Amino acid sequence: MLDPLARNTPSFMDLLSDPVRGQVASAGSVIRYQDGQLIHNRGDQKPGVSIVVSGAVQVGIFGADGTFIMTSNLGPGQTFGEFTLFANLPRTHDITAAGETEINQITAGAFERLYAEQPEISRALLTTSLVRTHRLLEMMDAMRRLPMRERTAKVLFTMLQTAGGDQTFEYRQSELAFALGVSRTSLSTALKQLRELGLVETGYGQIRVPEPDRMQRWVAEHCSET
Amino acid sequence: MLDPLARNTPSFMDLLSDPVRGQVASAGSVIRYQDGQLIHNRGDQKPGVSIVVSGAVQVGIFGADGTFIMTSNLGPGQTFGEFTLFANLPRTHDITAAGETEINQITAGAFERLYAEQPEISRALLTTSLVRTHRLLEMMDAMRRLPMRERTAKVLFTMLQTAGGDQTFEYRQSELAFALGVSRTSLSTALKQLRELGLVETGYGQIRVPEPDRMQRWVAEHCSET
DNA sequence: GAAAGAATGTTCAATTTTGTACAATCTGGA
DNA sequence: TCCAGATTGTACAAAATTGAACATTCTTTC
């Protein structure tokens, strides 16, 4: 719901051809989860690939006090857990269902079999992974280098770019704030400044970018360093 | 030189079998660069994969004032530019040679040919990409959630872990500071605190972790949230 | 359509981080 | 060996960020 990593990224399933998408869909077993139910534990060792069929999942970490600090959220067609297979890494995040959610759980063996048969699977995984890395790098750059106002504008614009013309985001400010790594107070202040510049409009649970072109020019002028 | 993203990551070439490594090595043309020479420009559109043969490259962005802000650095066997092929993304960083460096530049066509013939290439790329994503996520988590002292300890420990027992890092504090996204002043303060706890020792251009076990316990106790 | 619950807009003091400065220390080359 | 340049350690004022608080606005549900 809040991390540029996940939202608006072309999903794994989107990148597959129809027949292969079908094969992947039937390679695992679809499991249904209730809102808030735990899907995977941080530290879980069992390898396997999970694909969101319907609903959404939240990726994050449970704090000692039980609060859930979200890192990103994944929608239909997106995968998680692939690094347990291909990079031999443990799971580092807790995954919970956001709303009623169906997950296609594919075992390591079954997925490996498909992976070997259908080259487009590896290509799709590679693409999504590279896009994610790319976004994270851009994001970290922004976090390190830009002041709040610019950082906010840049992240919004990045999301806009990949969203394909959609000008409205359904984010709560507290969520966006954490995604940006700042307090809600700071984000609110930054949004106010961008509002005064006419670059964004804010509403209850949503943020709009009325003139993407103007936003683009502003970001190019204030956020690049060449 | 400073980013957990790059250092200590199993390199792409390491993950290939001998014969395939040979094929990859001879698929492009090796170009030699002098120290500091520009290899790729941010914004460059021409797709292609580059592999470090010898030496090292610095990934970063040139500021308006000519200063170079580094993001990571890549050593022999590591690749860059693969996302121009597989994710259709523009280059977002400037790449320069660190010392005399040889780069194997492989054109998009040649690499695609090899990619189609040898499945292990896609797997190796996938692995390195997933490991990078994973590290970046851990890093961002630390940046967002932990106070300076803990953040520093955690990053140092992460590096230690993957460095394979090496207890000394050849980092200048100003470099490490940027990698962590803070000022040198803050890093210096954090290092002082860790020094007082006996967890690290600092020298001219280097940082040591004398007792990795103690560091591990401390990090586990102070930096995890479960 | 009224009430309860959520989310936003804003303020302000407390805290953290930065920028700047400068002395002290280290390294490598003359 | 000595010097120039680079790096570290540290102090302090300035600036940015946070956390808490509270009024306001919006949504949803009864």
C-alpha cells in the first residue's frame, strides 16, 4: 500500500504468456487467508514461491510491542519468497493478509520444474527483481540526498510514472510517511509546501497530482544533480 | 567500497560453470579504463551488459558542483547495466573506473544470444539480483527504524557476516557515512559510542570489529524487533 | 442524519542531526 | 626525516525532524 517497491510494478504474472500463466496458476495450491492472518513468519526456512491470487498482502516486521511496521504491500500477480529458492536466503519479513486474500503456494520442487521447462518464467522473475532493485536504489538515493519536500515530490512522481497516467493515489499519509522514512508530521509539512506550489492536492486518504507534466518539470529541476 | 549492496556479494561470474564463464568472457570486448575515467553516463540509453574483469568501478551520481556521490562499488565478476536489457530502464547512475580497470562490454544482442542458450546465465543473474534486493531492503529497514548507533552496528555486522570472518574494513568514515545516509559528524559520534562499548576499534581509514561474537549478540539484542 | 471512528492540518517544545570549524593524528612522498 | 595532504575526533551553534496534542474535516455505520 505504501512502498514504491511494490505498487505499480508490472507483476510477475502480467509478464507471462497465457499458457504459461495457466501452468503457474495450477502448479501450487491456493490457500485462503482471513484479514490480518499470518502467512509467513520472519525466519521461516521452508523454501517456496507464493503468488497473490486475489486480495493483497502486507510485508513488514512485527515489533516487540506487537505493532506492525510495514515495508510494502503486494497485489494480485506479485510474488514473494522467491529468494528462498534462488538466493538461499531466510525470510526476513513477516507477511500478513490485507483483507480476505488468496495465495497460490508453490513448493520449491514444483516451481523449479516449471522454471526449467519455461524460460519465460526466469525472465519474468528477473525483470521484476531488477525493477525492484532499481526502485530501491532510486528510493535510497532520494532518502539520502534530498530534503523532505523534494524527496516527497520525487517519490510521488516515480509512482505516477509507472502507474500509467493515474493521477490519484489512495494512500494514507501515515503510510506514505513510513515508506519515505519520516514522521507523519514532516510529511504533512512537505505536502503542504507542494500543495502551495500547486503540484499536489490532498484529500482524505488520497493524494492527487493534477498536472503530471508540471510535476515532472519541477522534479527534474529540483531533484536531479547534474 | 562502501555499500553493502555490492561488496561481499557472490559475483555473477562466480555463479557460472567454467565453460559458460568462458563463453561469457569472450562474448564481448574488453575495454581498458584509466583511474577515474567515465564508463557510463547517467541517462545513457544504449542497452548492454558490462562485467568487471579487473579493477573496480564506482557507481554513483555526479553532483552539479562536480562532486561524486558514491552509491556502491563493484569488483571483478560483478555486472552492471543488465536492467537496460531486461527491465528496459535507463541508466540512473554514473559509472567511473576506480584504478586501472578492465570492463567486458557485451552488446544487447550478443548477451541475449548467450542468455537463450545457457539457462544458468539467467539463474545467476536472478540470484545476484535477488541478493541485492534483499540487502537493500535490510538496509532501508535499518535506515528507517534504528537510531544512529544501532544502525551503524547493524550495517557493520551485516558486512562482517558476509565478508567471511574478515574483521577489518578499509573504509573512510566519510564514505561509510554516506552509505548510511548520515553526516560524517553523526557517524563519528556513533562510532565513538560503539568504541566505548568495546564493539569496534577505529583507525586511520579502517574500522575493526575485534569480537564478532560480542557484536552479534549486541546487534541481536538491540536491533531486532521480535 | 447523527454519532463514532479515522485521517488530516497545524502548532510547539524537545530532540536529533547537520554544518562548520579546528586541533590532532596518520600516511606517503620528497 | 620532514612536510603536505588526508583523515579523524570533537565542540557548538544552526537547522531539521520528531512527538504529542488538539481542532477540524471526512467516512462509515447505525
